Amino acid sequence: MHDGAPMNSGHMDHWADGVVNVLLVLAPDPELDPEAAERLARRLRAEIAELDVESVRPAPGGTAPDGAKGTDAVTLGAIVVALSASGGVFTALIDTVRDWLGRSSARHCVSVTIDGDTIELDRASAAERRDLIDAYIRRHTGSQRD
């Protein structure tokens, strides 16, 4: 797991209007074929859609590099999740992504970005993942996890 972005000092500012957009980008295991990667992205979107989120939609324009033809696995795995500031939905979203990664034996990675602050979730040890996720959630909700 990696947290490459600086801490956001105004962590609650993006919740001011009651909704925040979270960008999730799934980088599937490079060993997967494109069809399997697409199924994987759909399963993750379906699990997230079951949460109490405002919306789950493909990221506009995806993340394909300039000049790329067609839709690649990275583009398919880029989604925007709109969350309400109430009810602990952000924590539930992070827990869902973490649990989804933990159920797979493959080398997938999901990056989560809010206001330019990104955390990459992968198959780190449970303790490493918990510590980094807890710090990330505190930055964006101002609260401790139980």
C-alpha cells in the first residue's frame, strides 16, 4: 500500500455542500485478459452501488493516455462515487474496497482520490492496510475508526 499524496490540511472543506466525489481507479492484475478485467470492474462497481452512495458512474473521459484506441482496463476501472457527508458512507466505501481486494488472490490495486489526495490500496498486510486506511479516513472525515 502506498500513500503518495501530501496531507490535506482542509480535510472537511470538500464536505461543505454535503456531497463529495471520490475517484476510484482499478488497476487489475496485469495477467488478466481485457474481458476478465472488465468483469472485475463491473463487480467492484456493483458492490459499491449497494452502499448508501449518491451515485456510481464511470469517470468522465476515463484515464486512457492520449492517442489510446478503444477502451482499456484502466479506463473501464475508473469510476466516480458521489458520497453524502452523513452516515459514515466514506468509511463503508473504503472498507468495501479493502474487503473486495482481500477476497482476490490476484495482484489488483485500487487508488482512491479525494481533492487530489490519493491512497493506493493493494495486497499489503492487514496491519499495514488498517493503519494507512485509518490515517486516510481521519484526514477526510476528522474522525477515528472504531
